[in-house]
Amino acid sequence: MRARSVLTHLPFGGVLAVALWIRIVAILGYPAPLWFGDSPSYLKDAIELRPGETRPSGYSLLLWLIKPLHSFTAMVSVQHAIGVLTGVLVYVLVWRAGRAAWPPGEGGRWREWLPGLAAALLTVPVLIPVHQVALEHMLMSDSLFEFLLLAAVAAVLWRRRTTWWLGALAGTFAAFASLTRTAGLPLIGLILAAMLIRKAGWKACAATTVAFALPVVGYLFWFHAEYGQYKFAKADQVFLYGRTAAFADCEIIKPRPELAIMCPRQSDPRISRTFSVMWTPDSPFRDIPGWVYGEEGNRLAGEFVWAAIKAQPAAYAQIIVRDTLKSFTWHRSPYPTPWTWLQYDFPQGEAWSDDQALLAEQYGDDGETKVVRPWAGQVLAYQDHVVMPGTILGVLLLGGLAGAALHVRNRGRWRPQRPVRHFATGALLPWGTSLALLVIPAATADFDYRYVLPAVPFACVALGLALLPPPRPPRPSPAPRDDDRPAARETAGV
């Protein structure tokens, strides 16, 4: 019986084997990480062990923990292990829900295989596409953020009614996810709302709130000790300014003379306006002391942001919708620049700057980008064929909604209240988290293909929980017959 139970996990074993193979080959072919524009600041904060100026340092703390190994290959291996654990967590959540919906021993043997098969299929978008593998290979925070947030959601969904200690776990994971990427901060509200819908009770909600608040407040005090401000970053208004630059029209806003310097300019039409006002010679911050890190630039950016949103609320909403829908396109386009989107692929050649070399020497001696044949050739061939278009993510999200509407139970009779309640207590949290991870960057920063990938595991979990029927209530035990009662008394010690 136990051997047959193990065999039900065979489909996931096949997916896991492919996932481990491509990650091992990627490490052999590219023993150093893929560097991105934000990578040096993450690494510098880890080496100096200080809060970052432009973004929280949760990821830098992970790099600091790995630093004693003095190996970028070890760092990349840890990130790939985190990526695999994310897929395992998706499998476990869907498999447990499937087991509750189709208890073993009921129906034919085929029902024993259904939970594992359904869960294994839903791990494919998380473990197999090449851009998920490449994201784990980058010196960036996204794979860690994805895992921490999924762990928080898993803690809430682990039992039908969240206990206080599971709530504390959820709050802790959500806090560290928020300190890895600020996009996680608003999601604590979604987690608490889901717990209330699931009737978690005040103890569980209080434990979640306290466990979330302690690391977050602790980080604020750490930031204050370093910079004299209670913030998550010095440039807390700068990125939102870049967002509003995508639609801001100063003829409509009519800013005061001092604020007019923030009116967006764009000289290269190939580059998005958001990117232009942040990082190119068109950026107004180049004429402001302190650049994006200075108090003056941050103050002017914040004032311009709220003036633009107040004057053009419809344009702001239109930009949010437009950039959210970009997540679901079939083919990638050169956005926000002709080169940014290409940095999320494994490269064919090697590139290494002097600044990167000087910084990397303080962490490990193997940070230089290397392309090792023949392993790199296998990764590049894989990259040419195993890609998940954004349209698949749209299908997963639509499938989660459709699953809530198409539940048919009890010999095909339609019961509208049961699907809605089942969706609200199960799939709503991961579904809402997935959508929020697409909307929040579109509302606060800019669209980037890198921001789409962390939404995938949550969409997969949501689809699995929405399509699976609700757990069956336990069958009442038959009433004991009169001739059985004496034996029952003896067994009970009465």
C-alpha cells in the first residue's frame, strides 16, 4: 500500500527530474551569476551589511549569509534550490487539496493518481520554463521574494482554519518578503482578509499582525540608525515619479515654477518614458543635488507625483491597465529598452566590467561571467524551445475564475453558493496575490518582464484549488447497535 502511495507521486518526479537537470546544467554552463543593473547595489549592501538606499535589503541579507562560502557558484546554487522549493510548495498545496477532494480508498484506483497528476501539471509553469531558471540564476531578489511570499500563502492555506502558529509563520514570511521587495507590503492586507474569510479567529490574525510588524519595524529602526530616517529606502517617491512620467502632461498639470524641472523629457523613442526620466541623460535628477538618493529630488518627485495623479486620474488608471495587460502577451517586445528584456536570457558570450570585478572580489573570486561549453550550448538550445508565453499566465488566472463558476457537485446539480464559498476560502488568496503582483508594479514603477514571473506560482495554486471540488465532510459514524454497547463500554474502560 505504501509503495503504491509513493508511485502516485511519479508524475511530479518526472517534472522534478527535468527541473533539476536543467538547473544543474545551467550551473555547469554558467558558474557565475547573471548580472543586472541592480546587482551591484545588492552585492555592495551584502558586503557592507547595511540597508540599501533605493530598495530594502532582504535579499542582501541572504547574500550576506552565503558570503562565508566566498563563492558565487554557491550563491547561484542556493537560488536554484529556492526555485525548486517554490515548485515543491506548489505541488504540496495542490496535492493536499486533491487528497481532501478525492480521499484514498473511495472510487477506483484512478482517483489515487488524480491529486498527484493534477498537482504535477501545475508545477510545470513554475519549474520548467527557461525564464524561471534564468531568474534564479540572476544576482537579483525575485526568486527569494517569490518563495517567501508563497510560503506565507501556504501557511494560511495549510489548514482549513489557520491556527495562531500558522498565522505567525505567515506574518513572518510576509514580512521578509516585503523586506525583499516592497511590492509585498500591501499583500499583508490580502493575507489578513483571507484569514478572516476563512474564520481564522482573532488569535491567528493577531499573531500574523505581530509577526509581520516586528521584522518590518526592526528594519525601519535599522534604516534610521544608518540614514536618520524611518523609511524602507531614501528614494521612496522616485520610482512612483517614474510611473507618473509615463502619462504626465505638464500643460494639464500646470506645476509651479520650481516643480517644472520634473516635467518628463524623452529624446530616444525606443526607450520608455519611465526609464528615460530615471536613468538616461533626460533624467531631471541629474540637475538636482544628490541625484535619485537626495532629499531634494525625492521631495520634488513626491510633489509632482500627487499633482500628476490629481490632475490626470483617468490617464493614470489607463497606464495601470495597459501595463498589466502587457503581462499576457504571447511574444516579448523590446521594453522598457531595446536591451533590458534581453538581459533575462542566458547569454551566448561573456561580459565583465572593471566595476563589477572590483566589487565581486570582496565577495568571491568566481563572479566573472563565464560561458562553459558544452553545458552552455545545452542551456541555449533549451532556451530556444522551452519558453512560457505570458498568455499562459492569463489562461491560468482566467481558469481560476472559471473553476469557481463551473463547480458541479452532487450528481450534477448546480449550487451557486458552494463554488463561491469554495473559491473565497481556498483559491481567492493565491489568485488575488498573483493579480496583485502584476498590478502593483504597473501602478508604482513600470512594466518589466521580470515582474511577471513571481505571479506564476500563485496562479498555478489558485487554478488547482479552484478546479478541485471542495473537501468532502467526514461521514458520520454509524450508531452502535444494542448488542455492541457492552463491548464499547469495556473498550472505553467504563
